[in-house]
Amino acid sequence: MQKTTEGLVLRATKTGEADQILSILTPEGIVSAAAKGSLRLKNKLFSACGLFCYSEFTLFEGKTMYSVDEASVKNVFFGLHQDITAMALAMYCSEIASTLAPADEEAAAQLRLLLNTFFVLSQQNKPPRLVKAAYELRTLSQVGFMPDLVACTDCARYDGTPFCFDVEGARLFCAECAAKRGLAVNLSPAALAAMRHIVYSDDKKIFAFTLGEEALAQLSLAAGQYTAVCLDKPMKTLSFLETILT
């Protein structure tokens, strides 16, 4: 059976002299596909089957995986390959997407988010920690881990105070209620506003915000801790990313 679909190459594993096994995120889900000869410069698949390429694929279904018959590139995100931090962050985002293994509507939403994230990374005009935090919080929200950031869980206070984001319970407590529970505040008003923007804004506006250094550090820490709790497994790409992330 043959099908044509758009997809983003999340992982490309060399097999043999010039062949690859691709992990492709499509609007329906993640598929594995063999791309024979795709590492040869003159091969018709070469330009469209590289890591992080967004391409249109014609796939044939085999017994264990698909095979790529044709592929035409739509975007290769050149900026990702020109900066080690952007590349490492793209690998981390791809690992999260592979771990979540979204299907159907969630896959389509994840594909849009990754394309948006890779575009922002390739432009290199946003702090990497901001991009990382935004991707983490948004992707978790898409797959059923949306935190409750509307107001304090205990008193319904919305603003006017630092807040505690409880990563275990995915909820907020104002400074007063946090103190009663023996919890420390970890979000300034600016950091909380950024979290709410990431989780609740339209797709095209996810990265449309700026933060000062202190608030960005708070956002980054909260998003990273919440991701670790939700995924409940270490990401192999995270250790290296943290050594170079600024």
C-alpha cells in the first residue's frame, strides 16, 4: 500500500553504506521508513531525508516498516545545523516527541509545534532556554498534561503576588497559601505570565514574548522540573544540552 504524507525527520540512523532508517513525524503519527541510498549525494532522496528535514514523502508499506519511494524537501532549517546549541535543543525536542509518540490530532498538533520550534531555533533570535521551556510546557499541554495556571488552588487569587508552581500537582499557590502549606514561591509575576502565555495562547503566538534574566531562569527551572515529572524517564539528549545551554 502506498501513501503520500508530509513529515518531519526526527531521527536518521545509518544502515549499511548509504542507507538510512528514518523516524518521521507525520500528521497521523510517527512512522519508521527505510530510505535506501539516501546518503549518496546523487540519490533522489538525499536532500529530503536528512535529520530535521520537513518533506513530502511517498511511502510504501512493508511487513515491518515503510520504505521511502520519493521525497521532496519543504524546509531543511539550515540555522539548526549552524549552531551547536540549536542542534542539541532540536535533538532534545525530537526525543520528547518520540517518547510521547502522539497519534492522530495530537500528532498533527505536535508536528505544527515542532515546525514552529525549529523555525524559531533556526532564526536564532530567541534565548535557547526560552525556546526549551516554551516547547516543554506546550507539548505537555497538548498530550494531556496541561497544568492549572488559572489561579491559586486554595484562594483563587490570580495575580499581585509571587506564586508557587507545584510541579507534582501541576497547580498554583499564591505566596500566602504556599506559606501555609510549607511551600516556597518559585515564580515571579513575569515568569507566571510567561507560563500562562505558553500554555493558553494561539499556536502562532507561543514564542511571542520576552523575559528578563531572573524570570527566564524561573520559567526554565519550573518547565524542566515539570517535564521530568510528567515524562518520568531521563532524556538521553538532556545531559549534553545542559552543558551548553545559555
